[in-house]
Amino acid sequence: MSQARNALFTIITAVVIPLLFFVLLEGVLRLVGVGTDFNYFNEIEIEGEIYYQENIDFADQFYSASLNVGPLQNTFAKTASDNRLRVYVLGGSAAMGFPHKNHGVDRLLAAQLNALFPSKEVEVINTAMTSVNSHVVYQVAETIPANSADVAVILMGNNEVVGPYGPGTFNQNFLSSLGAIRTLQWAKRLRIWQWLDQAFQGVQPSDAKTDLEWQGMQMFVENGVAESDPRMSDVYAHFEANLRDTIDILSSKGMHVVLSTVPVNLRHSAPFLSMTDNTLSPEFSQRVSDLKARAAAQSRNLQWRAASTLWQQAIEIDPGHADSHFQLATSLEWQGDHLGAKRHFERALDLDALRFRADTKINDRIRAVGKNYPSASLSFVDSAAAFNRASTPFSPGWESLVEHVHYTFAGNDVLARIFSRAIATQVTGERPQGVLNSEEVAERVGYPNHETIENMKNLQGMAEQPPFPGQSNYTDYLAQMAVELSKIKGQVGEPKDVVRRRQKVLTQGSADWKVHFEMAALAKYLKNKQAQYYHLTTLNEMYPHNRESQMNLATLLSQDGRWAEAIPILERSLLYTRGREQQTVETLGWLGTAKLRVGAAQEAVRLLESIPKDYPQQVGLSLRAYGNLIKHAVDSGDRPLVETYLDDLQAYAQHLKDAGLADDYPMLGRRMSQLLNMGGDPVAARQWR
């Protein structure tokens, strides 16, 4: 009996008491606000109703906050509606809609569903993020609220190697154990872990990984992973397990799942990194080089049959060279052997050592998983096969994708049509009638527009950076983008042309709030204030959760001296700054100015004084706040208050200098001189200038 007591005492001492201590500590840390909540959505209250809003910190558990990887902006009601059809889209940047985020698959899908279900409140919520893989999407599914949507669309698989915990990523170690990855992610969500991690970072020298700035795909160029790399078997196993578990989680949360394969650019995206067999003898290596040179020469002369023969000979010696397969596929395509071309395009994809694209094994896993679920809980759609059918000839290229994985409008249109049919069939039990054609969708979402032109220009800039210049068809890609940009410019035309085209969809009442957003911007450009008011007011009524549109309307009202009308809009917009400090401070400053203009001096002063006090690192905005405060005190004839503000101002500026922060704001001296002169202290003004 004594032995039993001793054993029990040992267990209590060694296990129970420490466990209770850690549970208590975790609770205390949460209570006092230590650490970060890594749920995908936060709850916020707006006018007495609870809404879900994306958590900007969600991705910080996978990437350094400095990289600014995060969710798209979404705010939507928590309360369910019998008349609502809400759809989540889950995945990476292809699902997010890059480079045309406002014309991505989510918005096109919403247009299709609105046409198919005109009496329903259709909401398509895009939870996709750039550079994420199934490890991240699994966490999205884990943390989104139960019964918050009717359908969840999964489009993922491109970033399994280069995303978090993949063997080709840049900021995490590869882990072969899925259990270890999930345990680590569970630990990262604990406030104790975050507290200790923060404390540890405080005593350690700066880590370059934590200070990174996003530089696109070039961040991964040193991380090639061969097809034969033993880590790839873990990648595929992790992907399949994550996919199955994500489906199960979403199903358990009351959502029907639409699962899609991932279309990628086969015909026009040459491999980013081809690996040569380093076991070849010098004689065979030279033989391969000679064959490639002769094949390339034949291709330049359009002698495709001769070229394909030479490429085949090179592949027989070095079968793992990705670009050789790509070049052979191109030669076969020009000869009309489209099936043979497709086979080698796919082989080039699988051998590409910079693994940004979902390869054939990823899509095979998706197909295998999709076929194992009952149709009542999951609709499987083979979008990759649909892209093959929609492409001429037989393999997707630039007609469907802007580069290697991201879709053109035509590509997103195909996806939206497939997804809408699957959703409508599940909802009604019948194959839907009345699916919009491409022209109708383009009309409803306002494609293309001037934003499309800017996006294409940004894409051209991205293409100038590695790894794109390393592609064997790089020159062709640059030429293709130039042609596409020229075509889009012609389609868009002048602002007045865009306005004229948009009138039809506006008259029909089928435009969404983003069309009104575009029209408000065009009205501003055309100096049509009446139209500005109309479109800004309309879009805020249609979707009152967009901060930019709120600020645009507040700006317009302020310019017309309608400060009292601007104030409630500015107050509401604070709900949508999403913890972003600069946006918060900008709004507080503007709100303080508005309060001064309507005579609410006490409240205005409180708001303006809070800026340098609570957000001292926002130097420009803090100085602007001091400027408003000093002017108010001068106008009020309160000299003691003016002196107080001038003293506070100089103390603030001196602190910046002492802390070495003044260099970050080179206009400090000039701005200080202006403010001190305004406050009636020319001597101090000369000193600062």
C-alpha cells in the first residue's frame, strides 16, 4: 500500500503539479493579453452584431511578420441566414487570384452563383494566401468557425515543396514527421511558447530570417529539390494526409467540400532548374552538350523532326534533364504529336527542381482522395483535365496562365464555371442551367480595367527577377507579356470608354460593389463629383466593410466641408484598420481634425494627443497631430497650452534624435521649424532648421 502511495505521490509531484502549473500559466498569459491568437478569423462587434474578420497575424506562425504574408480582407456576419449561400475558397496564391486579385476565381465564382441563385445572398470568402501549402491550409480549416459557410472549395498543391516545412522552403527546416509538424504548430499557438520565444529573441542577436522582406520567387532559387530526393516521398505523404484531414475537418464543420486538381502551365513554362546527371563520364557529358546544341540549332531553323530526334538522343543519355523533355515536347507539338508532347511536358514538370508547380504526383493524389469520398459530402472536379480540354493543343499554356501557376481571366473563368456547376448541383440536386459565358462574366466583374494594366506591368517587373531569366523560353515569355499588355490596353481604352461600357451592367443591376469602386475612381479622374458621390455611397451600402471605400467617401465629404457627415464614416472605418498601426493612426488623426472642425474640441484633443503618446514611432503622423494641436491652441488664444504643446513637441523630437531615429525622418528639422514658428517661437524654429 505504501508503494502505491509513493507511486501516486511521485505521479502527482512529477506530472500533475507541473501540468497544473503550465495550464494556470497559460490561462494567466491569455488573460493579460500576452501572445497572439492564431485563429484565421477574429470576432468583432459592429453596431451590436458580431462579425468575422480575417486575422492579420495568422500567417506569422509560419512566416516572419516582416514578410507581410497574410489573408485577404474579409468581414462577414456571424449570424446564419436561411437565404445565404456562403462559400470559402482555400489554397495558395493561385486560389487567391494573383496577379489580378479583383478578378480571381472567387469573384468570378460569386458572379456565376449570383446568376444561378438570384434570390440568395451569395458570399464567396477567399481565405487563400500567397506561398502557403497544405500545412497552412490545414490550420485554416482547423480554426475557421463551424457552420460558418455552406461550401468550401479546395484548390491547393503548388507550394508543397517551397511552402512551410517543405524541403525547398527558405525559412524553416524540413521535418519528415507530420506529427512533429503538427505538434510544433500546436506549441506555437500556446501563449507560453510565444512568451518564451519572445524572451529568447530579446537576448539573441538579430536573425536574418526574422528581418526578411518579401522578394518573390527569387527567395527560393538556391533550394532546388530533385525528383529522386528521398524527402519527396514525405512531401507527397504529408500532402495527402493534410488533404484528407482538411476535408474531414470542413465536413465536420457542416460544409460541403468541392475538391479540385490544380492546373499548371505545361506548354509555355519551361523548367526553372534542370539537373544534369553528374555521374556521366566526360565523354557522355560532351556528347549530350553537342546533341543539345545541334537540336537547338534545328529548332531555330524550324526543323522540328530533326530537332526532336536529337532531343530524344540527348534524353536517352541524360533522362533526368527537365529542359530536354520540355524542348522535345515543343518539337513534337509543332509536328502535331500532341499526346507525345503532353507526355514530355508533364515529364519536364516532374523533373523541374524548383518546385513551384503542382506536379503530376500531387494531382494524382488529389484524384485518389477525391474518389474516396461520398458525393453527399464532397464533389470532386478535375480542373487540370478541364484545362487540357480547353487548351489548344491539349496542354495548358499562356491562354490559361499568366506564367507558371497563376491564371489568366480565361483560366479563372474555367475554374469558376466548374466550381459553380459543382456547387449548384449539390444545392439543387440537378445540373444547373444558365451558367454565364465568359463575356457575361467579364461584363459583370468589370474585366479588364486600368488595374489589370497595372497588374500586368507588375508581372513584367517580377519576370525580370530570378528564376524567370533562367527559363529556356524566357525571351518568348517577355514577348508574350508585351503582346498581352498591349492587347489589354486596347481593350480597356480611355476612362470615358470604360464608364460607357460599365453603364450596361449598372443599368441591369448585376454589378457588384467592386464595379462601383472602380467607377468611383474613374469619376474622380474625370472630375465628376456627382458620380463619385453616387458610386461611393452605393458601394458602401452594398458592402459597408471596406475601409478604402469608407476613406474615399470621407475624403470627398471633407473636401466639401461636410465634416459632420464624414465623422461617423471615419469612426466606423477604425473597425477595419485590422490592427495595422499606420492605418489606425491616419484615421485617428483625420477623425481628430474632423472633430475640431465641428466644434467637438475636447474629443478632438483627446484623439490627437493619443497619437504621439501611443504611437510615437509614427513620426510624420505624430508631427501632424502636434501641428493640429498647436494650431487649435493658438486659435483659442490659450498661450499656456501653446507653450505646453511646444515643450512636448521638442521633447518628442529630441527623443527621436537621442534614440537615433531622426535619420528615418529626414524632414524632421524643417517640419519642427514650421511647427515652432506656427506656435510663436522663432528662436527655437531657427535652431531646429
